[in-house]
Amino acid sequence: MLPQAVQYVLERLEDAGFAAYAVGGCVRDTLLGRTPGDWDVTTAARPEQVLALFDGYAIPTGLKHGTVTVRAGEMHIEVTTFRADGTYTDHRRPDQVFFSGRLEEDLCRRDLTVNAMAMDLRGHITDLYGGREDLETGILRCVGEPERRFEEDALRILRTLRFAAVLGFSVEPRTDAALRVKAPLLRCIAPERILTEMDKLLCGSHVLPVLLNWPDVLAMFLPEIAPCVGFDQHNRHHIYDVWGHSAHAVAAVPAEVVLRWTMLLHDIGKPACFTRDEQGVGHFYGHPAISADLAADICRRLRMDNRTAERIVTLVRWHDRDIARTEKAIARAVSQLGEETFRQLLEVKRADNAAQSPEDRCRLADIQQAEDLLNTLLAKRQCFSVKDLTVKGGDLMALGLRGREVGDALQYLLNAVLDGTPNDKETLLKLAAERK
């Protein structure tokens, strides 16, 4: 049940006279039959004792909090001394940490019962708070008093929803009530920590009920979503309000960070541009551009890396754009976006359509036709960018072009090829000479 590297660490600690256990999420995932992403060990040994025991293989990653990282084979295992936390004045981290000699004190400070179990070298489980039963019944319940747990570290609020999205568990009523009451404390949390949890939450296979049931909590750090909740679209193409449509679209797209964020934000600008015509039908003219601007603000605020943010904003801006199902139109779109982004755009369009009225599902065939045309173009080795041209900058310089003229000429030739001119060197050189 325990990986060999974890067994080695536990054995070494026990042989030296220190109680030691695998603890937290790795125990939870093992009991669920999932492969843990990380293994954590808790022990009676003090940090300096752990460093001495694993001399040459230990990294003092968090001595203040009692944590040493041990390299065992290919694994990096965090070994932390049994501890009790002091007060939390900033709702993020304890002001003081007190090392303890008892496992019980260490487990009582943890967030959820399913994360408060420990496993020893022989596979025996220490479960003081009913975590195993909660695992079996699919319940997320705080250890001890829920409001106190969330006051200590407000990120636990979002972690609870992340576990609901990933595991498909329900949130126990007292825990649910407390996380709603304490949700404003999420504003105290660093955006980078929020982003890490949201990436995992959005990619969870049970994300839909989380988005539908807790938009008020998410709005604490994404206030832009609040106007979308309950916003009737007054349009036969939609069976959900703006937020409901966005939530269903998130669940319909492949579980990739860029795609899930795109669907979460793709219609976020709709309430700002809503109009109704004489028949009472709702319209949202210009909403992709407004949504893209709001998405850009959100990505910056959450400290998202530039490449991911740019891709999300581009997909939001393009999500409602009609692309003619012709080779020429597809080639131009791929030239602007690149193949990878264009394929992601098709996934975005599929998810957007899947979250609309069933009578509009026929548009899925149009999206598939666009993908088929892309594959046909790739098989024909279609030129999509300047670097794919048979003519290079040196060829144009031989014609007497210099500096910016070369770049302008290459772009001119690319446009010609996208319009149907053969990507043939002789043809393109002749065209360049005539343009000159």
C-alpha cells in the first residue's frame, strides 16, 4: 500500500525511536484507490533530527514550520514534526507553530476529516474524526468547529469546494454554512494561492454542481460573475441563465486549464451589453469583446502567467465569431491563431453549443466540418504562416528589397497564398517582383 520510498522514510524514523506516519491527502487518496500525487509524513522527530537522520538527502524547506523534504529515490517526501498551531491573525498562516510529541495534536489542526487520517508503516489507520466513514459516504466535513477552521486559513474554504469538484463529495451542512459565512475572508488570500486552487477546481470532473451551488463564494474573488447569476437571457437559443450556461459550458469542455477558464469567462460581459428588441428577445451585441476585456483583468488580478492569460483572452474574444466552412476561411483563421489555438477554439465552440438549447445542437455538425477542413488543409501541407512560405527573406533581398520592405513583402505573399495563390517559389518571386 505504501510506496517503497515512503516505507524507507518511515522505517528510518521508527528505527531511530520516532513515531512516524503517512498523513493527509496521500492517505485519503490511497483509501479511495487513487494514486497520490504527493506523500507527506508526520513524525515526533524534530526538524534537526530529521536532517541528521537523512543527512545528504534532506532539504530544509520549512524549518520554521517543522518541515524537511527528504529525497528518497525519485520521490521528494515532506517530513513535518507533529505540531500544534498558534493563533491565525491574517487568516492565512499561523503566527506561531508549537512542536508536539503527540499525533493527536497534529491531526486536530487539519481542515477536513478526510484529510485528518494517518497511516503507519504496517498500514494501520489512525482516524480520530470519522474521516474513513466520511470517505465512504462522500462527505466533506471540517475537523472540529467549521468557522474556526475557515478563520484560521481562509483558503480552506476554496479547498473544500475544490475537493467537492474533484471527488464529487457533498459538503456537510454545518461546514457548508460556515464556508458561506466566512467566504469574505477569501479576499485576504494571495491571488497565486487562489489561482492554484481554482485551476484544480475547474478541472474537476464534478465541477458543475460546485459552480451552480456556490457562485456567491466564488464571487468573493471573482466579483464579475455576480451579475451573471440569475440573469435571464430572454432568447430561445438559451435554456439557462448566463451563469448556468457558463457553468454547463465549463463542464462540457475538456478538462484543461485554458479551456475551463475560457468557458467560465466567455460570457462574463453579457449583463453589461444586454438589450431586448421589440419582440422582447434578448441580445448581447459586442459581448465577446467586453468579456475578453474582463477576462484580461481577471487573469492579471490572479497573477496568471502571460501565455495562459493571452490564450484565454484570445479564445474568449473569438468564441462567438462565425468562421465560414471553406478552406480559405479556415486557413485564414489558423494563420491568425495558430493550429493549437484554433483546435482549442473548436472545443470552445462545441462546449458553448452543448450548453445552449437542444434545438441548436445541429451546429455541432458545422464545428466538425470546420475541423475536417483543417485536417484536409494540413494533409495538403497548407501554408499558414510566413515561415511556411517557399520564399524566404534572402530571396526578396536578392530582388533589391531591404529592411521593412522584406517583412511587408512576406506578409503580402502570405496573404496571396491564403487567398489561393500556389505556394510555389517561382510564382511567389514573380508576384513579389511585380509588386516591387
